[in-house]
Amino acid sequence: MKPYLLLAGILLAAACHPVPESQPVFTLDRVLQVEGRQGVAADSSYYYVSGSTVLYKYDKSGNLVASNEHPFDSLALTCNHIGDIDVESGEIYAGCEYFMDGVGKNIQVAVYDAETLMYKYSIPWEPASGQVECCGLAVDRDNGHVWMADWVNGSALYCYGLSSRKYLKKIELDPAPALQQGIFCRNGRMLISADDGDAEKKEPDHLYVCNLSDGKVSLLRTMDDFLLTGEIEGLCMDPATDELVVLSNRGARIILGMPRGFYPGYTEEIHNLYIYSSTAPAKVSGQ
């Protein structure tokens, strides 16, 4: 939890447009415990999970099958943090940066081989875009883009070309979710997870949806079915099952962005994948 933007996040959840009728309904199906507290991606066979400095690969039953504990070794620029991730066509896209005292530098889209988890290449950051941090990224499969989100200044999403490996544009968010953690792109819309609840008050976090054509943001879902209110992180949609997968951390008390002990009954922080089945929205009378 990053409390200096907490009030803005709570007000946004209350003031956002209601859930659009065209959005699917997500129902919690199962929960898996994993390592890694930052992001999640899925292809037809595996879940990929990012820790701040590690990449993990799990089968769909939650069994660890591979890890890369030194993901920064081959990067040209020094990094110390991975945010949310995505996977497409056998490549893992990771938002990497060097983050210290609220400031990000050396931001890049680092690309890893999904089979081996080994580094392949990077797409460099464009500082003139206004982006100052990378909490996560998402591949736009329809248009050949990759988007990055910014936790420090979350007013916009930033778009890069997969083939050109260059910065293309940004879109202003209206309104901008506070404390963004993860994003996932699908059919011209961006799902956004926001750590805008208050675990100290047992207030849940939220998911939002943004229309990439105009930047309009609507509240999609209140995440009130986690095992314990904590820190929501990355998210994705499973292409094989159409399930929504959300990573959340529980147990550790995060005060002013720093761990401050544990909640009763916990001696360590636990990381869970919450997996939701999706159903089409019910039709209203006359449709």
C-alpha cells in the first residue's frame, strides 16, 4: 500500500463510472499459492509470475517448473525491480527498472524466452514521454504494441511498438486510477489493478477497465473476496480458459510503502493467484 495516494484512490472507486453492461462477470473459482509478489501472465500451458528480482514458471496446477533468479545479469542498464508482466508468442515481456526512493530510471521492456526464462533483448524507455516509473506492462496483441503503466505518476499509459521497438504515443486516463499495479490489454480495452484500498481498515482494492480509444475509465470490480485484504498486484486473462488471474499479497503490514511486521496469524508474506471464471453479462429486458 502506498498511502500518500490512498485518499485519491478511494474517491476514484466511489466516483468512477459504474461497471459497463458489456463487461463479463468474474466469479472466484480457485486460489493457488506461488512465489513472487509483483506480476502474472498466462499462456495456454503455464502461469508466469514475477518477483521483484526473480521470474517463475508454474504449470496450471501451481507446480513450480522453472525459475530465473538472476534476470538482470544480461541487461545493459542496471535494474533492481520487475513489475507486472505479460507473455505472447513464446516471449515474456517484463517491465524492468532501477527504482529507489520513489524515482525510477533505466526503465525498459525486458523480453525473456518463455521456455527457458532467459533474457533476449530490451525495448528502451523514452524519458520525454513523461513516464517516470514502470509498475507493469501489457501486450496489445491486435495492434502489435506493448503498453507500460506508471505507479508514481499514473495519469497516462505509454505505448511502444513491438516491431519498431520505439515509443509511439500515450493515452491520458480519465479518471486515472491511483496506485496502479498491473495492466492487461484485450479487445481495445485495458484492465487495470489498483492498490487503492486500505488493508489497515480492511478496505478492498479494485479493478478498472479503460477504453483505449478515449481513455475513459470505469470501475470493473471490487476485490472483496481475497483471503485477506492486502496488496493487489498484476493480472492477466488466461487465453486457454478465458479466466481472469489476479496476484495479491497477504500477511505483511505495508505502511508508507514499507513492511512493518505482520498481521495476526502470519509470520511471512504469502502470494496468491486468484483465478476467476468469466461469464457473459446477463441481457437486460429488450436486448
